[in-house]
Amino acid sequence: MENVLIISSNHNSEEVLSEFISESFNCVPKTAESAFRARQILESSPETELVIINAPLSEGSALELAEYIVENTIANCIIIIKQEKAEKIIERAEKNGIIVLGRPFSRNVLYQLIRTVEIAVKRSWKLYQETVRLEEQISEIKTIDKAKFMLMEYREMTEEQAHSYLEQYAMNKRKKKNIAALEIIDKISEQYL
């Protein structure tokens, strides 16, 4: 976990949490004393992976800020709050994907919670990368198919002829098939459309 933001209106708690995160996860967390400052930091650091909110905040609702964070950023969010207040907000928080940790708690509980979030972030990142890779492949296939269909429609080729033409064109130009397909689409569009 490298990109952590701690939001706390209580300076002592902020220092303790920062020190704990630094020692346990070998990173230097950013800190904010207010919801306003937290939003500024999140806008300038969209790669923030985890936000820890130490409630209550001097201005604004910790839960509303957490909801804003999970809706508008990629960050996971933990709210640290008194146990009796935690019980009141936990259902709403969990519906929105926000983790609630009631005070008092041990350092070990916080450590395990953050490690669990870290594992989930890594798994999600791998899934995201795979999704992006598959979307790129789909886009390339669509481009290649579009070029083939245009060759079939405007140059009256069969599907096999269009396929062979595209492969030969890509090989002759020493370009990837999808790049060659884009060039063919552009040429046909200029000529016929």
C-alpha cells in the first residue's frame, strides 16, 4: 500500500495513524485535517488507494465524505469511529463499500484490516488490467472486421480475399494488423465516402 490519505481533525490521532502506516506499510501517508483539504488532495492524487477517516471531523460528516470518496475515486475507505456510533452507520456504510472500524481497537486489527484491503486492491488491479487488455483486443478485432467489411462492400472482395488482402497489406507495410486495418478504412473512406 503506497498511496494512503489520513483525514483527521485530531492532530494527535493523525500523528499516531501516520506513524503506524509508515512503520507497518513502509509508505509516507498524506494527511488532511478537513473534508475540503481531503478533496483537494484526492483531486491532485487520483492514484490514492486507501483513505482512513478518523471521525468525527471538525466540519462535515465523515460518512458523507467517505461516500463521496468511494463514488468519485478509486480509493477504498475506512472510517474509524466510536463503537456506539459505528453501530448506527455500519449498514449504510457497508452498502456503499465503506469499512467501519469501531474504537477502541488494537493495532493488530487495524493492520489486518489494511492488509485485507491491500490484497483486494491488488486483485482488483489485476482484473482491471485484464479487462483493459481484453477491451483492446475487442477494439482491434472490430477495426479489422470493419476494414474487411469495407473491402467486401466497396472493392467487391469475398471475405477470404479481404482477409488475405489485409494480412498482405500489414505484412508489406510492416505494421500490426489493426493499424493496417485503420489505414485501409481511411483509404476507402477517402475514396468512396
